Amino acid sequence: MKKKSLAVLLIAAVLAVAGWAWWQGRGHGDANALVLYGNVDIRQISLAFDGSGRVAELRVDEGDRVKAGAILARLDTRALELQAEQAKAQVQIQEQTLLRLRNGSRPQEIAQARDQFIAAQADAVRAAQDLARLQDIAVSTQGRGVSKQDLDRGKTSLQAARAQADARQQALRLAELGPRQEDVAGARAQLDAAKAQLALLQYQISQGELRAPADAVVRSRLLEPGDMATPQRPVFALALTQPKWVRVYVSETDLGKIRPGMAASVVTDSHPDQPIAGKIGYISSVAEFTPKSVETAQLRTSLAYEVRVRVDDGDNVLRLGQPATVRLSIGR
């Protein structure tokens, strides 16, 4: 019995020593490989509407995969659509105003202005003849045939007729010359302003549709139809499907063995037999304390350099924060 117990103890001791040796040499047994440990990192987006309004529709739920450009939600934009219709009418009004100024006076308008000038000239001639007749009578009768008031009234009528003729002559010249360039430029500016207002309203209406900026997975649905949305209130939290990377830390002694672009193999505890291809995309130039959540062969509090290994996870196997093992081939 004593011999059997001794044999059992001896075997247990050998196994313990072998296990300790394996643990200490884990990741260092192959001189041509460097094994690093870290966690999966994924970029996330807090997606909110650009404007404010009441949520009218939500099209996706948590866990749904969405493509870039897909409509995820809509706001109630009825008020903006009515304003846009009003702005369209204002644009049409300004377009007709500018067209009228560019075309200038119509031939009929010029002919009308000429006829009015001729009529005013005739009135001035008649007023002059009436005044001359009154003056002749006053001279022939030595002032007894015409009163002074009638003479004054005749002079005033002549002055008014001549002023009216001058005004009609100036109106004819303006009709022949057409509108001033300043008036045309002002009408053009008003048309541009109306078009800009319409474009702004149309843009605000388009912002009533919340679209996915990239391929992603919906992590959280934060609002519901009927809620008031603002730019400060996210509607969805999205996790990008690409890119994904594993954040690991390498000691200073191993820093010279790696370089950006180096191929890597990534495995997880849930899929140890399904390695995922990757490559080193970033190596930090500043040392820092290794996070407590990262398992390394060295002490966790030792200084190390952050390394990001980009992976091509086409099957969407990796999850945010998932522990992962990275194997780098450093053989020459």
C-alpha cells in the first residue's frame, strides 16, 4: 500500500511540474511564434436625427443587420413639406418677375406710352392757344374783356399741360430703354434667395430620414414612435461590422519582433479551431501599464505597448470585448 501511495504521489508531482512548465512556457514554446492576448474592439455609432421632430416610424430592432444607406427611421415632416410648397410658389413668382424685367417693355407698351405723350403734347398746344386767345382779347379790350383770374387760370393750365407732356415724354424714353440693370440684378438676387430657401427646406425634409452610415448591427433602440427626437438624443446605437480589431499589448523585449502589416492569426475560446486572419494595423509609440483584463505571460502591471490587429471577420464571429488570442509568426 505504501509503495502504491508513493507511486501515486510521484505521478501527481510529475504532472504538476509538467503543468507548471507548460503554463510558464505558454506562448513561448515556439521560438518562431509570438502569442499575445487581448480583447475584440468594434467601433460604435450613436445615430441621431440632424433636426428635431416627432418620430413617425422606426424600421429596425435590436440585432438587425443594416446596410449602408438603409432608412432606419423617419420623422413627421408634414409642416416642412407645406413650407416647401410655399417656397416653390415664391420661386415661380420671382422667376416671372425676372423674366419680365429681362424681356423689357412690350411693343404695345411702347406704343401706348408714345400715344400718351402725343396726347399730352396736344393738350399743351391747346392750352397755349387758349392762353394766347385770352391775352389777345385782353389787349384789344384794354383789359375789360377778360378778367385777371381767367388769364391766371390760362397760364396755370398751360404750365400743367407742359409738365404733363414732359412726364409722358420721360415715360416713353423709359419704356424704350427697358428696365435698369440694377433692377434685373435685384430680381435675380431675390430669385436666388427663394431657391436657397426651398433648397434648405428640402434638405431639412431629407434629414427627416435617418439612414445607416455604414454596414452595421443595431445594438440598441433608444426611442419609439411618438417620441420627440433632437440632435442630442440618439435613436439607435450601431456596431460597425467592419473594421474589427483585437487590442493586445506587447512587451518592450518583443516590440522589435513585430511591424505594421505583419500577418496574424486570431482565435477565441468559443472557436479555438477556427482561426481568423488578420494583420497588425497599429503599434503605439508610447508605453503604458497593461490593463488588468489582458492576460500575458509577464506580470500584468509591467509596461507594454498597445498593438491593434485588424481582422477580416466576414462571418461576424467576433463580439465586442470578447477575449482573443493573437499568434504572430516571427520566424525569419
